[in-house]
Amino acid sequence: MEPTERVAPVVPAGLELAPYGLRIGGLAIDQMVAGLPPFLVFLALGYTPDEMLTGTVGFWFNVVFVALGLVHETFGVWKWGLTLGKWVCRTKVVHATDGGSVAVSSAFMRSLVPAAFGVVPGIGPVLGLGVYLWAFIDPRRQGIHDKAAGTLVVLRRRVPAT
């Protein structure tokens, strides 16, 4: 039996898939961008962090957090191919087949998938995390949200042709 040869994933010419660490860093920054403003507003309104996790206050905090995240991610990916977190981490979201820009509908789909999985009662956080963790077993490092939107996360610099 011959050893199986590992085939490099197909990526549009001149692009290189973003490493996992940069993707995780960008996601963490983007989560802070979406979460910090409502957190500070709710604190200013006199709510405690415990209150922001449960009951009616927790519901509204989550609605605001998800809405800001959807707007931040959708607009940034559609307009520039990146968000603040992706900019800091030197990554970019591109169309998977040609490496071009992402349509607004695809950018919205890419943002909506983790949000929709994340709000499932009881197991939402685990499902939401699973959307991103799928990238660790995918040859093109696509999470479920990337597959749904037809996108790849790549390094912003172009790779010289060999």
C-alpha cells in the first residue's frame, strides 16, 4: 500500500490561506468590537454583568451584541473584505473561486450563520463555536460560515508566483 500524498488545497492564484492563529486573533478582536459598546452602555444604565447574562436584560444585551456583530462583519467584509480584527491580523475574506471581492449577500450569509447557530436555546454557544472549529478539519480552512458564503480567509499580502 502506497502512502497517501497530501494534496495542497486549491486557492486562487497569488493567495495564501490565513493561519489559524491569525483567524482566531481576528475573531477575538471582532467579538470585542461588537461586545464592548453594549457592555459599556448596559453598565452605564446601572446593570451588573450578572444581569446581562440572564432574564430580560440578558436577552436585550444579546440582541444588541448580535446586531452589532452582524453589521460590523457584513459591512466590513462586503465593502473592504475585512473587519477591524482582520485588518489588525493582516487577513482578508475573498470569494473562494476567484479571490475577488465578496457580494453583500455572501457577506451577510457569512455573518448570519454563526449568529443563527449561536442563538439556539441551550446549545447555541457550542453550535456557534462549531461553525468556526470546522475550519480545523477542512482542507481550505473554511468554517461552516465560509462554506455557506463561498469565501476563504487569506493573508492580505500576495504570494509571488513560482
